[in-house]
Amino acid sequence: MSILNSSNRAKRVAFQGEHGAYSEEAVIEHFGETVEPVPCESFDNVFEKVQEGNCDYGMIPIENSLAGSIHRNYDLLLQFPLSVVGEQYLRISHCLIGMPGTSLERIKKVISHPQALAQCERFLASLKGVDIEPVYDTAGGVKMVKNMGNEAIAAIASHRAAQIYEMAILAKEIEDNPANFTRFQVIARESVSPGNDAKTSIVFSLNNRPGELYRAMSVFALRNIDLTKIESRPLIGKPWEYFFYIDFVGSIEDPITQRALSNLQEFSTFMRILGSYPRHQPRVQRKEAE
């Protein structure tokens, strides 16, 4: 059963940022127009709202194809007793947004989330004499520019953010590379039945011995299980030891997956299944499958 069908009421989905943020766009793309996006100040707040039951789901960015992983969310996945129940890919196309009536030549400062700034480095380098300032959110930067009313300040955000705050787009598609995608994960209090076309996310730690990581990877390789993501994060309190986060193709309900994880558990010092969930599908395909 799709997570979109569990109730007729509008789902409340927490996301980090202001209305118009890319995370909100991912929420709407995944759940549909009838969803109720709930803006949060931080990623921590997203997890808290889901855990406390104030929201049905949370939408968190986990990695960007240009700027890499969002490490804070990997740490929060370990800290909170929530499950990954879905994923969403979103094409990220940045715009330079300013006050109505201003022009690119008048801009003296550009603000945005650090990830967005990193994804537009070449464009920003072409703006001579312009200061760059990181802020908490892309859409939040547009909101700040509007509230300041300063025609010399612009923000990097989405086309949708410009529409929501009734601001002017000074330049479009300013990201360094058009292959700019962010992968989001959907979190919830309860796990789901992932179906056949599934992905599973786990985290584990190992003894710090030669060949131990090789042994861990072999439990998947020997069963032809496709690993789609590997990420390591420091194990706090144990210098130079790590948690390993892995995404792989397969359902936790599949006997092959179960045997692989059972094998891994034999020599890992810690292991937790973060979630087993349907792989990303465009919303049109999801509707057809429901």
C-alpha cells in the first residue's frame, strides 16, 4: 500500500526552511498538491515534529549530486527512532532573485543557503565586487530580501520562491552544472511495506581491524546486491572509528536481503535498519500504481 493512501485527510509533512524552499517542492512532488507542508527552522525540528506526532512525515535532503551529502541528516537518522519510508529526487535549478525593478548590475550582495552558494560558484565568481553571505535557507533568503527592500541585495532560490514572495528573477539556471539533483528521504514514526521495487538503508559499526570493512562489503557482493550509497560518519567518543551508512537495492522482506543482514550482524558491533521503502518514482508513475 502506498504511504499516500493511508488516510483521506491531508498529510502534514515537515520540511526545513520557509515556504518556497526546495524541500517544500519535494514534499509537493512526492505527496501531491493536497499535502500540508509544515516549515521548520532546522533539520532537528523536522525530526522532532515527526517524533512528537505533530506531523505525519518529514522530508529531509540527504545528498546533492554537486555538493555531496548533508551530514547533519545522517547523524539525525541515527539519533531519532524514526523510519525512512520513501525517497524523492528533485531537479534543482537556481535563480538569482531580487526586488522588483532592480537589475543584475545593481546587485552588491548575494545571500542564500551554503549549499546553494556552493552549487553556483562559477556564476558568483563572475559577479565582480559582490559580497556573498550564507543564510539559513534559500527561500528564507528571498523573504529576507523582500523584508529589507534593498535593491542592491539578491538571493539564490527557486523559481517558485520568486513567485511566492512576488520578487523579480534576475538570472535563471545559474547552477554550475545542469545535472543538479537532490535526493530526499521521507521519514515517519512507523515503517512501511516497501513492495518489490525497494531500497533499504542501514547503519552499522565495525571493529577496527584489518579487512573488516572488506568483510562487510562482501556480504552484499557475494549476493549480487547493488549498493547505491556508502557514507561514513565519526563514532563520537571513539577517535578514528566510524558509523557506516549504506543504501542498497532490495527489500527487507526479501530472503536474500535478510540473509545478507544476518551475515553482517555476525561481526558488526552495531547495526540498525533505518528503513526499507519504495524506490523513487515520478509522481505520475506512483498514481498509476495506486
